[in-house]
Amino acid sequence: MWDMIQNMASDRLWIYTGIVGSLFGAAFLFWFKDTRLAMWAVGKFDLTLEYLAIRWGWTWLQDDPNAWRTKYPKITSKIDELEARINQLEKSSTKPTTDVGNYQDG
């Protein structure tokens, strides 16, 4: 009977060690993310991926500069609206003024 219990516990030991290891790993990463070593490592990783993307033309590693527009549609529409209003105001302005009133003008 005891052998059967030990055998069952050892068969599932990998599950327990996996869970405990994941918890310790998550705790370490939570602490590590704000250290200078982490910032350095992320910077080096970013430079390495950028080098690979340029060297071998791996476009799937490159960021789409307009990806944020699809991720944040409300902000995109607000920015587009504000840019249109600015352009309209610039066009309706008759004479652009370069004198902005410096504190030394008085």
C-alpha cells in the first residue's frame, strides 16, 4: 500500500515542481523588471533583433509604424479630428505671425 502511495506521488511530482517553479519565476521577473540589468538586457535584445531584421531582411521582426492606429481606434479618430481642425485653422489664418511676444520685447 505504501509503495503505491509513493509511486503515485512521484508520478505527479513534476506537476508540483512545475507549479512551484513557475511561481518563483514569476516573482523573480516581477522584481527583476525594474532593475538596471533588466533594462540593459532588454536593450541588447532589441538591438539584436533590429540587427537581424536589417541584416537578413526579416520584415516580420520589424514594427509597423501605424500599428497603434488599429490598436487604439478612438485615439486615432480624435488625433485625426484635431489635425484636421489645426489644418483648417492654418488655412483660414490670413497672415501668420512670427512675433509671439518675447519677455525681452518690453
